[in-house]
Amino acid sequence: MSMKNSELFQRARNLMPGGVSSPVRAFKAVGGEPIIISRAEGSRIWDVEGKEYIDFLMSWGPLILGHSHPKVVEAIQQQAQKGLSYGLTNEHEITLAELVVSAMPSVEMVRFVSSGTEATMSAIRLARGYTGRKYVVKFEGCYHGHADSLLVSAGSGVATLGIPGTPGVPEEVASLTFVVPYNDLESLEEVFKKYGEEIACVIVEPVAGNMGVVLPKPGFLEGIRNITRRYGALVICDEVITNFRLSKGGAQALLGRDPDITCMGKIIGGGMPLGAYGGSKEIMTKVAPEGPIYQAGTLSGNPLSMVAGIATLTELFALDPYQRLEELTKRLTSGIGEILSRKGIPHRINHIASMFTVFFTEEEVYDYRSAKRSNLELFAKFFRALLREGVLIPPSQFEAWFLSTAHTEEDIDLALEKIERAVSSL
Ligand code: HOZ
């Protein structure tokens, strides 16, 4: 790594834990110095040394239109001249709420917050307040942001860094969260048999993206819905990654399920900080000020985030790029599969729509335990070899690669050439 990056990283480490604002960015699981970014456009990103990468990290998912889409940038520029934050309701919130409600049949009302973590944290509070119950059930390896009750057996950075439990989360708080393996309805049923009357909700990533991409087995989401209904518990669908990514109506439109509360983030803000949670009027009217369940935020409904979200969703709905994105992603995953097979490297690629993960294992990956069977050392080498070649992927086995409408067939073919060279060097 060159001097400028190294110097900057040394300064960063003195000033910020790990030199970063979010743990996985420190590249700890893959080794080497993390790159520091100077700019990005379309499907490309550049580090401070001017090195160009084809980007499949895509800011961890929000940028389905690519970096700096002209319409999103223009919307932000225009709004910036009219004010950065009002602390009072603005017209754009209503427009974005209408776009969300029109796209997601299970959402009749929505509350805007500033991040996915806030959305899930608030959704849990709402479920507890609404049902008057205390327990929450989550799935092993699913990540729902860093609120205390959701950091138990979590994916994403917690999995990447191999942190077993999180110091700072009191045992009493952690004990209110039950964890069961993903895709395991029997274990879920067991927990409900014992504690069903006291369980407020089950929170689930309808397609897991934070233990790497893991798909729900047929009947899994339906099973969750049936069990919770029997016991009067709510289902919280964490669509922070999947909303507007898998389809216009998110995973729930694609997989045909009807959650009580949906958490949104990433694409809804088009690259600006934005999260949201929503559901039926019956449930959402329990949120303050209409109801007693409190949740607030100075920057909630921020006009810059709103216009970025509106521009992104409007463009997305007009383009309807889902089939093309799926085909483009298949071109990439098949190419990677062929390269790895030619080299005799055991692998599994879990893919849906424009997100996927390459696991280095022969066995099927259907939950966190099977995801952890992936050869993490090989992943780290693969990551570094790709980086050298100018291909950026998530610096963690337990995350998803993302494509955008800015990626072209030529980008994919060029990326495959680079990946081929990278794999040959392993
Ligand atoms: N929650 C993100 C992954 N799903 C990680 C974001 C980050 O570390 O920057």
C-alpha cells in the first residue's frame, strides 16, 4: 500500500477506533491496510492514490442506481439551497411516504428515521408496546443493526470479527432475546411452545444478507407467519437490505409474505442516511404522537435524505431494472463459478436478484453454521487478490456483493478477467 493511504490510515487510527466509523471497514478479517476512498461514480470507485476499482460493495447496498446518479445528485443539490434540515415536517416526507406505501402492500403508514438500526430498534419497541410482551426472537447470523437486544448471535461485523457476545449488552437485556437457527422452523416452534404467550415478535431478514446471502427455504417464511399468528406475536420483516433490491415491493412482494412491521433502509435513502419502519394503520397509530409508544429524532425526515430517496425510487420504478439486474448478476456469478471450478476450488454461490455471496465450501449454505464452514482464509486471500486487480467486494465473508444499474455487460466481463487473474495468483 502506498504512502498516502498509509499516512492517512495512521492518522485515522489515532483519532477513531480502528481508524474507521464502522468496524468491517478496517479490513481486519481480510488483512492488509484498508483503502481510503476519494471518489466514486457509476460502477467505479477510486482510492486516495487514484487507483480505480470496479465496485461490487456499492456502499453495502443503497446504491442500486450506481454511485452519484445524476438525478439523485441534482435533487440533493437543489434541496441543499433550500435548507439542510428544518426540524419540522417537509413536503418531501409525504411524497416519499406515498411512494413507499404504494410499493409495499403490507405498509399503510410509515415513520422515517435516520438509519436501519433505528428502524429495527424502534420496530422492536413498537412490537413490545403493541403486544404488551417482552421477548424477541431472532435468527442466528441475522443482523438487525446494533441495538442491544438485537446484537445477540448477530451477523455482519459481529460475525466478521468473531465477537461471541457483545460486552456492554447487559445479560438481563440479552436474555430477553431468543436465538434460533435460520431456516429451522422446528426450533422456532420449540421456543414458542415454551414462551409463546410472552413473545412480542419474531424479527427476520426475509433473505439473509448479513451472514452472506442465505435464502429462506420454501415454507420458512410462511412457517414463521403461521407460528406467530397462532401465538399472537408479530412478525418484523427486516428489509433494510432487500427493500427495492429484490423487487419494487421488496422481498415480501417476491416471496409473497405479509409481515406486521417492515423495516427499511439503504436504497430508500439512495445513499443518504435514512431508515424507516411501517405497517398497518392499526399498528402504526400506536406510535407517538398518535399512540403512546415513543420514538423521535431531530434529523428524522431530513429533506436531503427525502429528496435522495424520492429521486432514487422514482428512477427505479420508471426503469424497472430487476430482470436486467438479475441477468447481469447471473453473468457474473456463472463466470465466477466457472473460474473457481476450473481451478478446482470448492465453492457455493448463493444468489438472488442483484445480490450474492461466494462461499468457499462444497456444502449447501442455508444458515449461519453452514456459512461459517466457508474457508475464511481463502476468502481473505481472494479478497486481497481481487483488490490488487482493481475489483472491490465486501471485506467480509459474511456480507453480500451488490450490482447496480450502472454496471454494464462490459464491466462484468472486465471484472471476470480480473477475477480470473486474481484466482490464478492464489
Ligand atoms: N451493516 C452493514 C452491512 N450489512 C455494514 C455497514 C458498514 O460497516 O459500513
